[in-house]
Amino acid sequence: MDTKRVGLLLRQKGATKPCHRCDHMNFSVLDGFTKFILQQNFRDGVEVDGASVPVVHVACDNCGAITAHAIGAFGLKLD
């Protein structure tokens, strides 16, 4: 995942507000991505396969708070 491109896309979308924890203005896009696994119910236990949402994360340069952003919202695809 190209972190500079993700940072540019975040700015283009207006995602430039200060940190929700400490009001610091500078963030770093973390290299890589994770997936949020979508669950239908918990009666049968937690599923580890199936539908998921790939996300990139940005971390506050001051306090380290992490915020997730769905990759699909940027029109990006996983390589």
C-alpha cells in the first residue's frame, strides 16, 4: 500500500481534522492494512473467514491514537 498516496487521498477527502484524543494535527499513514472480519452472529462462535473490510490506519504522531479508513472509500484495491 502506497502510504503517500493514501495520505494524499485522505487530504483530498477532507480527512484533516485534529486527533480525536489530543488535538494534535500531524498523522502518519501506517504501512500495510488489516481486515475487519464481519460477523453475522456470535451464537456459533467467532468466524475468522468470510466477508471482511480491508482498512488502512493512520496514527497520531503525538499520542499514537489509531484511526481506521476503509480502503474501498478511496477507490483503491489491494495489490
